[in-house]
Amino acid sequence: MGARGPWARVSACAALAAVTLLGGCLPKGALSRRDEALADRYSLALDVAVRTEGLDLPPFVWHVEGAVDWSFTRAFRDGSLGHLARFHGLSATTTREGGPAVATPTPLDGAFVELRSFADGQLLAVTGASPWAGNPGHAEVLDVLWPALSPHLPSARADASAPFVTSWPTWVGGGPKVRTRLEARYAPAGETWAYTATLAGTGGYVTIAGQATGTVELGEGDARLGAHTFDWTRTVTTVWAGGRQIVQTQHLTGSLRHVGTVPAPLLDMPVGAPDAASDARALYLRDGRHAEDPPVDLTATLPFLLLPDDLPADVRARLGAEVAGTGSM
């Protein structure tokens, strides 16, 4: 198989899916053939080791594991494609130096976002993450999963060693709109692409810088991604109301591995050729839930500042007051 084999195959599959969905030869009694679609399931394991400067917060490790389901949703007018990324069966722990792992809540279990990207993996938009940003779910910390699920690789092996840039948005409704750049050099070997990269991002009160390494294994069959293992270290600097600056070093190590397919969530979306109205329409599931990014209370949720989930309520309130208590955001 050539270097672009899986990419060409996935592009062809996406085009066929769009034709099938938009073509009009639907099973009698079914809204669309999307009802028969499958989602690729990936096992997820992630550790985030955190050290903080500018706030009295001892080092800790946040561990998350479970699954992420990945399924096609729709085509857009510019040729980009929508995919649903849904968290399933998540569990989490928090561990402090010298202490045992403590089970902590995982509000993200069952949450979903829609990723919009081109067939080559380049991400354009992520919709639906705001309700889970900050304390409710730390979705802005898990943004590492978006390029991990939708890797953007050079178009040819000959270009692999030259700097190759991909980027993705991490936007919080009513808050910072951060776009992170991954500038990588790749070393392809068969169906595996290893990379070393620099990280840089900025938006609102947030600045990100760091280094990243990882390995992307191309998928088999219709799965674009087989596995993605990653080891990223980034500093996240936030400057809060009144000028308080907090720097967190986050060491993220983890993996996504394809483990099979499951039925995709049913969509409640019109079937037809993409147009301006359909591009702007929010993604709705058949159960009534939809992907949206309403404004969040920044002082209550503290996006881009990762606090451990086992903190007592009074300690969390005190730290929140220290961070944001000098004025409104």
C-alpha cells in the first residue's frame, strides 16, 4: 500500500457516504442510511501530570480511561466533513505524590462534540466542548484528543522531514478562543508515522508552549486511524483579572487504539445537499441533545486552569476566589 493509501481510501469512503446520504435511494421507512452507520471505537488512556506556579496547588496526576466513538455526521459545502466524537464508559482518578489514586467524577462520560475537518485530517472547528470546559469536565485539557483522532499528515513521504503545521481550535463560549499549532517533523515507516514537534497557542488570557512526540498508525478497512500514542509537555500560562498569572506544566501521555465498531448515535438532521443553512445548523441527535457552545461562567469554571477533581468544595472555592476574586473576567 502506498503512503497515501488509507487517506485516498477514506476520502473515497467519505465521498461514497455523502452520495449515499444525499442520493435519495433510502430504505423504506428509514430517515436515511445514517441510521445504519457504525462508529469506530477507540480505547482511551490518558495521564496528565500537573505542576503549578502562582497558586498553592501541590503536584497531581489526573488519569482518564474509557472509549471514544468516532462516526461520520455530514458533509459541508467546502468539502469538509463532520464527525461525532462521543465519550463512552469513562472513569478517572487523581493521584498526589506519595498518595493512592482516588476515584473522581467523570462528567464527560456520554458527552460528545462535532469535529469538522478536511479528508486529510486538517481540523477546522470543534463544536460542543464549551459545556465541559473547566471544572465540569476539563474538555480544554483534552483538546489533545482532537488532532489525535484526526491526524493531519504530510501528503507524501518525501515531505515528511520538513516542518509540517497543523492546528486546531479550543474555544470556550464567552471566553478565550485559543488556536494551537503543532509544527512537526515526521518519520514514516510502513503504515506508522512517528513525529517530533513544537506546540504553540494563544487566545484571550491563555498562552501555550511546549514539545510533543507521538506515533500515528494508519487504520485498516474503513478506519482512518489505527492508533495514536502521544507524549506532550506544554506550559499553559493564564493571566486572570487583576493581572494574576498562573503557569501550569502539563505532561500528557496517552493513547487511542482502534478496538472495533459499534452502532453510531442516531442523528436528527435533514438529508440533502449542503448549503448555507445546513452548514450553520447545529448538530442534533435523535434523543434531543445537540452540540452547542453557550457562554460559560469563567470565574466558576476556570477554563485552562486544571484543578484536581477531589478537592473539597471549600478548598476549591478558596482557590477560585484567589484566581478570579480581584475583579470580573
